Amino acid sequence: MSTPISSTGSSTTPTVDSSLQTAANDRAAVQALLQNQQQGPTISFGGLVSGLSTQALIQALMSAEQAPVLQMEAQQAQEQGRLTAFQDLNSKLQTLQAAASALSLASSTVAKNVTFAGPSGTFATGTASADALAGNFSLQIDQLATPTSVSSASGAGNPITTADAVAAGNKTTPAITTGTFTVNGVPITIVNSDTYGTLFAKIHTATGNAVSASIVGNEIQLSSNSPITVGSGSDTSNFLAVAKLAAQPDVNTGGVHTITSGGPVGVVDPTAVLNSANIAGLTPNVSGSLVINGVTINYNTSKDALTDVINRINASAAGVNASYDPNSDTVTLTSSKTGNVDISVSDGSGNLVSSLSLTNHMLGLSAKYHVNGGAAQYSLSNTVQNMVPGVNVTLQAVTSSPITANVAIDSSVGTTAIQSFVTAYNSVVDTISQTTSYDSTTRTAGIFLGDATVEEVQSQLQNAIFIANGGSLGLTSGFTDLSAIGLTTGAVGSAPGTTTDLQFDASKFQAALTQNPNAVQNLVSTVFKGASNTLLKMSGPFGLVDNAIQSETTRISDFQLQINEQNLLLQQKQQTLNTQFTNLETTLAQLQASSASGSSALAGLSSTAAASTAVTSSAG
């Protein structure tokens, strides 16, 4: 069967020849094999009947048949190389397009920055858009914006009483353990049956009635007419730490010495379920809710701990951060925004808000500042948008006197953007140069030599970057092409072949910005906006290079289909040859057997005849 071979580029490829050529190839393969048979060792076959090496003979025949397949595989490999090269080129074109797109924005060319000068320290930072006017303005900061907060007006936990069990752990976090603690060097033992009342009596007795203990508010106070010391390395109970008496100073007021807890003793346990968390006045066994800034937060006192409720608040859209402070036994809601905007908080159902006593509102402050000595201005945020047109300022500290803000062009931004473009551009043109070259010494051609698509890419790219008649595009005289900002392909008179890569003179670009920033912006925006569009058409979906990629992919697929078809035919032919040679061996074996039988019969006849002749002779 004859199968056409696809062609690539400008090359042409003959078709697989007709059955006449195939037959000629088969004869040549067999003749070569038989010649080798005569010159070499005896060939053998599994049946050992014909004496022919039929497997070698079949392999020789099949090798001749495989020539078209090998030719197609070689062409497919060539197409795969072209596909990979096109994909690499397209990737580099896309990188170049992104760099050109960035340069088409004014913010990449005439970017501006803001600096502040004045008293030592950082008082403000700022950003400026490309449209901001260069120049100075003064800034006086009287007040920073702060967030609003709502906190517990008093401790959220049930306070301790003299009747409470000390070691029960239902009002302290962590629970007070049994064991000993020391006051004035005397060990005092806590047992499970102790209440605060009985413990205070033990302290009084153990110290020889020198130290008295009592509950003041929700704190424990030790008092004496002489200095008091607490704690020892031999203590085994954590009472002094949990009661917040450890490390507290002895205060002498008019001859009376006191040591008082550093905070509330009866506190909320934030990790226990709300029913048993020691929250003062909380209604137990309730599925309740609280509402913060209009957002409902649900809870179940039998399942949720205070930490669960806090986490739920923080994950909600209420716009606050909730926290619990064990030192003060208070819950605080702090607004995520600054300014004098209050937080709305209330119980929906249940009474968790009222039990936590969330009634202490501290309204936040708005920022207060003056620009150029003008009237006071206010902002809910410390980041002030358009403090002057195009300039955003973040206030960081109050100033004692005005500071000066300077808005100026930041040439480093444009320099970096142009250098990124130059790097991407040179990567593209170097790739094109390498893949379209020809080495006369080795007679090796680049994979894209003479390729129309790559030639078109090169032409369009050059036309997009090196524009002609810039004046007709509205560009300012003296700024009508990229050489005005230091972008060239080398000095006049450069050696041939050395002027494909772009070169960038950053100092010339910076000088042009200083001389006429508007003209520079117009030039860069015009050229690179056009270049970006051209590159997008070349490298984007259904673009010039993408179409080439799709064509190569189709060719590779077509070759694979043809190779698969030919391999299937070859497999069938090999099976046919195997069957034919097997039948040949079988036939030969049968003939050999028949021949042996005939020879045996002839031999028998010959013996009989000889015997008969001998008998006749004897009788005569």
C-alpha cells in the first residue's frame, strides 16, 4: 500500500513507493540474506527441516518494509523540534508583551514618590500617582486616629467569698491545689475541706495572730503591723500564684503593712463550657446569641466555651477583634477600623453580653491634621487619600511642628521597567538570530531558517519598536523615537551583526525625564502601547505564533496516525510471513517423511529381489 509522507516548511518529500518497489526491496533483502548464508555459518530454523533461518529471513524482509516508517518518524521528530522552538519563542514573546504593557502605563515612566523632611523621626509615609504635581507641601499632625473599644465594666467572673471552697477550682483559673504555702516563713496547709474563711483563720493562727487575711472586692489582702513575706522554695500548693499574691510588694501605710492580690481572684475560665465557666449572672443551658454591629453570633452555654464565642466573633463580619484578659478578668471588643465610630453590641437571646458587663465604651479618635497651615482636617483613618491631588499619606506620629513633604519623579521605577523590557527584547531577538542562522563551516541550518512565520515576527517587532514619523503620532519634537530616552541598537558605525540587541543608556533616560517628563511619558506610552498590542496579536490565542504552534501540533498528530497505521500493517505482514514459513516447514516435514517411507519400501523390494536370485542360482 502506498502512504503519503507529510512535508514541512519549504521541503518536499516523496511518497512511499508502489508494490513494485516493495517487491524489489524484498528481493534485495532475501538475496543479501542468502549471500550471507553462503559465506557464513549454517542458518537454522526451529523445525530444522528446511535448514533456512526463517526468523532472520523474515526480519530482513521486514527491515525493508520499515524504511517508510523510519522516514516518517524522522520527519515527526523534526516537527517536534519545530514545535518546541515555537513554544519557546512564544513564551519569550509573552514575557516581552508583559514588559511592554507595563511601560505603556504612565506610572511606569513618570512614577513619583513622596519624602518627608522635618524633626527627626518617622511621622508619615506617602505614595504619589503619576498625575500628582511635583513640588512641596507642609503637614502638621495634631492627632492620630484610634479604634473604638467596648470592654467589661467590671470583672466578668463571680467573685470569691469566704464560704467558697478554696481547692474546688470553680472560681479560679487554674484551680488552687492542696499542699503548703508560706507566710512569714511559716508553712500553712490547704486541704480539700478548706474554705477561704477557714484558710484565713489558719493564716492568722500560724503567724501567731500577726497576719490577718480578708477578701477585698474580688481580691485577697494580707495585713499586719509588721512587714509581711510570702512564699518559699518548699511550697507545694500554687495558692499564692493563683491568688495573685506572689511577687506583690509589702505596702506600708501609716504603720499598717499589706500585700494585696495583683488582680481579681474569682475569674472566668475561658476554656470551660459557659455553664461552668464562672461567668457572673449567666443564664445556664441556653442557646443564645449576641449582636455586634448588626451581625448575629450564636452560642450554646452547654457546648461552647468563651474562647469558642471569641473565635466566632473574630471570624465574623462584625468588624471587631474580641479578646479576654485573665489579669483583669475582662472581655474587650476592639474595632478593626479607626475613628470616632461606636461599636454596637447587645444580647439577641440569652444574657451573655450583660453577664460579661460589656458596657464600657471608649470611642475612638479621628486623625486631625493641617495642610499648608490651613484649617484642621479630620480623617477616620490614619491613611488619608488625596491629601493633595494624587498623594496618599499615612500618618504615623504627632508632630510638634510642621514637616515638609516633597513630591518628585522617581526615575528608578522607569529605569527598572525599561531595563526589564530590554532584557526581554534581547532574549527574543537572540532566539530568532540563533534559530534562523546558517553555519557555512558545518553546513548546519537553524531550525527556522527561511521560515515565513519567524521572519514576520521579526519584521513586526522591529516596526513596532522603531517607529517612523513619530511627529505624525503627536510626539514632541526631539522625542519622536526611543533614541531620545537612551534606547538604541548600538552606536552609528557599529560592526554588522552587532546591532540586533537593544542597549539602554539609563543616564540619558533620567536626563530626558528632568528636561521634559511629559514628552517622555507621551513617547513611551505611545510606542509601548502599540508594541504591546502587536505582541499580543502575535503571541496570544489564534495569533501568528499560536497558529504556527497549532499547525505543528496537527502535523505531529498526522504523522503519528500514519506511523500507527503502517506499524499495524507491518505487524499483519509479519504474522502472515510467520504463518507461511511455518506451513512451508510443515509441508517439507511431510515430504521428508514420505520420502523416507518410499526409500524404505524400495530397499525392501531390493532385498527381496536379491534373495530370489540367490535361490534360483542354487537350484541350477
